[in-house]
Amino acid sequence: MEICGGHVSTANKRTYPVMATRSLLATYGGVSYWSSVQDLFSDVLSTRPGQYVFFNVTKNDPLRNRDLDVKSSRLEPKNFLSFCDGTDERGKYGYTGIFKITGKPRFNPTELSSLNDEDSNEILEANYAIRVPIEPVKIYPDVFPEWRLLDVQDVNSDVWQPRFRKFLQGAKSLTSMTPWETENLIKMLDENISYSIDGEEISTDPDKEGKLISMNDILDQGPNGRDGTVPDGGLSSIELEDIVVKEGNKFKYEKGLEAWWVENFDKDFQAFDDIRTGGELVWFSNYIPATSSGSALDGLAILKKDNDKYRAIPVEMKRGEVKEKPGRREVEQLYRYSVWAREFLSNKVETEVEDVRPVYLAHGMKDGAKKKAPRLLNKESYFVDPTFIEYSLKDGEVQLDKRLIEDK
């Protein structure tokens, strides 16, 4: 089954021509710690073949570690839209391009150039090592200015995710969008950019190198220890098998658990199969900005039921135990997210969010949380079957045990 939805990938005038002509999106971020690497993995592991990708072209940083003089290292390409016969100008930044994901994420820490031999500033550095294969669907020789998307469009009905990640200072290299946001962004690009080019008319030379990224493989072969720092050199200096992801029978970092969940929620695990019963899985993703407090819901899934109404499944993940005490109100946290999820999605779906199923994925639950969860997570009339999934790591695999949180 093809999972709908889309993603916005952050690029700049150096990297966008490379990604467009070499048929990939590539992510980059500060990776001083293994937790940061797994944070980036969680972004790309949320992608699925058939989903759409859009690029937000922003002002680029200076080139690094290249044999260029200081002045030229700060130059943007002469015309980053030359590959599609577009024109560039100073200060032109924004959203452009519609691409489709064609494969699974790969890790390839090698430098890559665009097909434009005349401009050496069109470059993808080795630290842009986390890459997802794509193909062009529709290319715009222009951009839709970011301020029009972020400041003018209606917050409830248009493209909520990219905006609030930025507003909450949580901008990331890859931002997922619901199917309804994806449709709205396609419509806005078509209405606001005067013409487009069919993707088949763009010259490409796809880069297909690199190792597949899978938390399942890394769990099986990764080391178990307390060394949390990445070797000097960032992404370009690491090997997948060296990544520290586990500590005893638990994930070492919650971002590792989140990356594993978003890779596997639609796979053949009995606990997840049970959660998905009652409807067709329409969309799911991780790190969903929730409420104006700056917090984020670890995971969110949407089922379409037989009556054409929807079920929201907010998933809160803890690498350790769920706690409920002063300063760690984690049962109240899932309750708030569950109420918010219904309101958020009700502004997007074409019918109605009929119910919400709150879910924990954690290594255990403390006594205080055990006492409070049955009452609070069954409080609203539209809450159904709140569920606790306990995970543990054994022999390089994740084992799951599911049980309902019943209000006795």
C-alpha cells in the first residue's frame, strides 16, 4: 500500500541543482553526538516510495573544506535554476519543484556535483551523507517566496507543519506533511508560479551509491556502550556499524527509538498490526510540532475507517519508563497531545476525526503513571482503547508486548 503525504527538504542554491539533477534529497546537520545522527535518521526513515518531495531553497552557508579562496567560497552559483532554464536574482529564495521518492534512504559520505560543468559552486559536500532517491515530477523555473507560505496562508487549512517547525525554532532538514497539506502546497505552487516543466524533460544522472539506512540492521551490528560522541569530521567520518544505539536492553537515545518506530510502524509486528486495525493506514510520521509551547509529539498516525471518518493515533515514546511526578507529567503529556491531535487533524480532513487512540511505546511504566493513566487516557468520550506497548531489545531485535490501559 502506498502511504500518501509529502516532505519539504531544506536546500540552498548550491545544493538544490545537485539534488534535482542527481535525483536525491540529502540531509545535513550538526552531529557531535550519536543522538544527533539518529535524529537525522528519524527524518529520512519517515519517507516512503511514492510520497512527494518539495524543496525550500534558503540562503546558503559558505562552502567548507574545499580548495577555494575566501571570496569564491561565499559565492552562490551564477544561476541555480539554469538546469531548468530558469533565471536567478539576488534574494530569490522559497519553495520550488515537485519530486517523488523512489527508494529507501542511503548513507553515502562522498562529494557530488551537479550536471552543470560550468559552475563549481553547485556542490553537495560529503557531510550531506544521508540521501533519499527521488525523481522529478514537475519542475518550476522559479520559486514561491517563503514569506507568502508562512505569513499569508491560513494556519488551519494550508501548510501547517513547515511553518510551525520554523516558528518553534525546530526547523529541520526534512519536514513531513499530511496528505492534505501536500495537496495544498501543490495547488499553491501551480497557482503562484507562471509555468512548469514536466519532470521527464529534465536531464538527470541519478546517484544510486551508498549503504541502505536501517535501524534494524544497526541494532543487529551496532556497539553497546556509553561513548556518545561522534568522531571528528561529522557524518563524512562515520561508519553505520559504529553508531551507538543501545544500552543494555534499551535504546540509548529516544531519537533511536523514534527512528526505529517510524521505519517499522507499517511493517509486520503484531503489536503494530493490532494498533492499525479498524481502518486503512493513510499517513504517519514522527516529530509532529504540537501546541504553541514548542513541544513535539513523537509520532502520529491516521487511519481512515469504513465509515470514511478518521482515527488519530498519537504515539508518545520513552526509551525508559513512563513517569508521572512533579516535573515529569508524562501521562498528562499524552493526554494533551491526544486532545490536540483531534483538533489539529479536524482542520485538515475532508470529513471528521471521529476518535483518538492514545499510545505509549516505552520500556516500562512507573507506579505513579500506572495509577493515573487509566483514568486520564479514558477521560474523553472520543478516546478509544488507549494502549501501552512495552519494548525491549534482545539479540539485536526489538520485542514488543501490547496491553490496553483500562479504566477499571
